[in-house]
Amino acid sequence: MERSATLVFVPELDAIWREADTAMLRCLELAHESFLSRGLPVGSVIGTGDGEEIGEGRNRVYDPSGGPDRLQRTSIAHAEMNALASVDTTTDSSSLTLWSSHRPCLMCAAACEFTGVGSVVFIAPDPSDAAVVRDPDGIDPEWVVVVNLLFLSGVAARSGPPSPTIARARWREPEVVALMGTDADTALRQQPLRAALIPLWTGITTAAQERLNHHGRGVGPSRSV
């Protein structure tokens, strides 16, 4: 009898999962939720200095109307915008940290600056950006691969492999693109996220090392945009 994926013990995955920041893991889970909803897989979390989460959001640009986020089904319903919209205006934003699975776009970066968010932390550069951005410091390369695999798989599911974003990623993120395909898509559609990563983890760790060799360890702005 086959064991359920949720019962499989993967020491490397379990160790890195335990050590990860809870806000970062929540960003990943929200991005996964967007992937399962056939949206753009990006997640964002806002937390206080003592680690309390007070707001979160995921990309809902392509979700059906009438959902829980105020901006849902609009072109500005990015993960960071939905997270910011969940924070009351009486909150002192200067003490807050906004986490995002990807480097915020110009709109979201401007919104963070306008609302006075104290710091911004992103897990990976956005593969759809025209400019090349270095990886942030302090983020394990496996998580960079995970968020970009989710993102690019979501783009491929919506727009197909000929998408310009996928074409750009073939030379910018070749290690991640190499992981994509039917098997990866099937695995990523499992819930919860940790179970989805189990059958992919060996490939993810290999891609992370190859990506480090290709890109080098980032020295970019991990806490600002």
C-alpha cells in the first residue's frame, strides 16, 4: 500500500522548512493558493516587529469577482496591494515589514513607499521583469527555486509555454524551467504546499545549486525595493 505524500519524511525539506521564517512560508503558501486558482502565483504578508502577522494577500487579478479582497478582479489586485489594503489606516506602518514572494513591481513598490512601510523583504526576483535583479541576501536558494517554479508554472498554465515570460526565463532561469512539465504541474496541484514539494525536492535542491553556480549568491537589496 502506498503511503500518503503528507506522511513522507524528507530530512532536507523538513529541516529547511523548520528554519524558515513563518512570514516567508506564508508567502509561499499564498502563492501556491494562487497557482491552484489558476492565478499569478505571488503571495505577500505584512508583519510587526515582533513577528505578528497583521495582513496578507495573494495575487487575485484573475480570480472571479466577489471574493474576499477589495481589489479582486482588477488590474491592481497584486499580492502586495491586497496585503496593504488589509491593514487599517491607524496602524503605524513604519514599524511593519512587508514580505513578498517576488520583488514588488513599480506599482507595489510605490504603494509601499507611499504608505510608509518600514521594510520590504522579497524571496526572489520577478522572472517577468525586463531588468536582471540579483537575488536577495539571507534567502536559501531552494526557496528562490520554489517561488519561481510556482510563478512560471502558473504563467505556463495560463498563457502556455510560448509566453514571453517563459521565453525570457529559458535563458534567465534555465534551472527552474528545466523542472517544469507535466510531473511538476501534477505535484504542485497537491495540497498542502509541503506535500506538493516532496516529490520535487531532489530536483529543487539540484536546481538551487546549479542556479548558485550560474548566478552566484546574491548581494542585492533583500530589504528594500
